[in-house]
Amino acid sequence: MCSQPNINHLVDHLFRHESGKMVAVLSRLLGLQNLSTAEDIVQDTLLQAMSSWSYGRMPDQPAAWLHRVARNKAIDLLRREKRFRQISSGYAKLVQSEWTLAPTVQQLFLENEIQDSQLQMIFAACHPSVPAESRIAFTLKTLCGLSAAEIANAFLCAEETISKRIYRAKEKIRSEAIELSIPEGDEIAERLDMVLKTLYLLFNEGYNSSHPDQLIRTDLCEEAIRLCKMLCQRPLTRLPRTHALLSLFYFQSSRLNSRLDHNGGIVLLKHQDRSSWDRSLIQKGFEQLELAAEPFEVSAYHLEAGIASAHAAATSFEKTDWRSIYHLYEILYQVQPNPVIALNKAIASAYAISNEHALNELKQIEGLEKHYLYFAATGQIYFDMQQKQKARESFLKALLLTRSTAEKKLLEDRISQC
């Protein structure tokens, strides 16, 4: 018998990786108007897995087991209700006959069909009719397996707010009869931008998780990379900015294993063991950055990937090309002016220009009064200037603004050194 905690952990991990696949495939089969039914089938499948695996032998291929159970549940549902339930027009006739019902459903669970279903789902989520604030929440919930609570943490808002956004997205999809498809022509550019933004936010939640006790969630980073790779493999979505985003993901992922020590403590960039950085991911990052090269398109993703590449190329913190990084942040701030980019630009200026210049930039930033990183960065600069009392005051403010156990430990260590 497998222990319940281990089973729960495995099912949670599989849910993150497989639920979006299954929901997308079943929605393609049943039609988006039956999205709730697709989600119910997936939920029943996961509950059956927890029950069966807790009291029996773990299957050798648990993901395949989940797909098979979900597929069979869908077939059983269609056998019972195919005469009464309106389903996707593309499959309505095929599921009417016993000769074609099972083969049709099985075909949709092949890997290439699963990928097509996921791409169609993410573009449906980013349909112009879906309210802007609902698109990302709906995508993260439906396609990426995040709970409403996790999404609420990521966006620093109430869980009820996220639940309402997801509900509004579903209602709009139902009322507008939005279908699963990949747009073409001029429409794809606008939709792709929202898709890329969604993947960017998903990766960020994995890279610097809002979860109090889990700073890094590798599974979310891997999911964002997987979906972005799919976009890079399709002619309609294989655009320079798509490659630039994937490049950024690879560069950032290359040092995930060096960001925490053996006790789960944060290791700052300056102290990371660069020999532990994943050179194969760095190489992939440069390959994607080369594919992203386009003289008439320089997106925010190009600039962020350029910054990440400068860090990846540096043999040490001291030999980092901080002037180039600061220059790229200046351009990025012009393209996308927001206080977080201003904060990163100010931090880079401490190494590219001077600590005094960095403090001056920090003092001009508005909108980060409740952002712990603002005060942590300010404290670090004061610390480097040997102004220990001011550093301590800033670190204490930062300590009050974070819920992360690892971040609190780092700040407490810095305070003890002041």
C-alpha cells in the first residue's frame, strides 16, 4: 500500500501536468459549452487515482493511466447522453456510432492531438470577447491546473475575486458560443500577445512563487516552457517575440537549482555557484535568442532575454556587463514603463554607475510602497555603503511586507549583520 501523503503529492504533481491536457482534449470533443462537464470528468479521474493508488499498486505510467480513465469516462458519458447533449460539431456525427465512438476519442488523446487541443484552448481563453481581467485567471485555472487560491496569491487579490473572474470567462465563452480554434491573419497577433503574457506570468509564479513555504515551483516553470515550445513549433505562432520569451525562460531556468541552498535558504545572484548553472539550458537560450533576431521587432521579451543572456554569459558577478544590462533596462522602461522595471533598473545602476545613483533612482519610484523588494534593495545598497542603521531600517520594512519563509530568513540574516 502506498502512503497517503506520497499519493497526494504525486497526484498533485500529475494534476499540474496532466489536468490541462485532459480538460483541453475533452473540451475539444464535447465543445466549450460543456467545459464544466470536461472539468468534472477530470476531477473524477483524479479522485479515482487517489483512491485506487492508495490501496493498490502504483501504475508504471501514471499519466497514461489518467488519460485512459478520463477517456473511458468520456466514452461512457457519450454513450449515455449523446442523443441529448449538444457536443462539438466536428465530432457530433462520429460519436453517434459505436463503430467510431471509441476510436474518435482515442485519437484525440494522441500526443500531437493533445498539443493541438491545448493551443486551441489557450487561444479561446484569450478571445477578445472574454473580459481582459478574466483571460489570464481562466487560462491558469483551466489549462495550467492552478487553483483559484494560487492564482489569487499570484495576483495579490482575494480568492473570491479570482473565482468570479473565472466564472465570467466561462459565461462569456458559453454565451458567445466561442469555439476551440487557432485564429489566423491579423487576429492572431493580438491574441498571441495575451497568450505570451499569460505564459510569462505562469513562469514568474514558478520562478518566484507567492506560496509562503515554496519559493520556487519548478513544475510551473516547466509548464510555461512546454506551452511556449508548442507555440514555437507552429508556423502561425512562431514569431520573433515567441522565441524571445522561450529564450528568457531557458536563461532563467538554467540557474533555478542554484537559487536555494540545501536548507532552502535564498542564495543571491552574487553568491551563486555558476558552475552549477545548467549549460544546456543556457545554450538553448542563446539559440532561441538568435531565432528571435528581427530588425523590425524588438519586444519587451527581447530586452528581458538580452538582460538574462548577459547574466548567463558572465563568468562571475564582478565580470558581469552591468553597463549593457543597465542600458537594456533603460530601453525596457521606455517600452514598458512600470515600477518593477524601474526597480530593477535602479538595482543595475548600483553596479553600472554607483550606489548613490541607485539610491536617487529608487527615491523617484512610485507605486512600490507595499513591495518588499523595494525596501530589500534599498537596504542592500545602504548596507554596501556601510550605512548600517539605514540598511537595518529598510530591511525591517521589507520583513513586514513578505510572507515567504525563505525571504524572511534572508532578511533576518541581513538585519543581524547591521
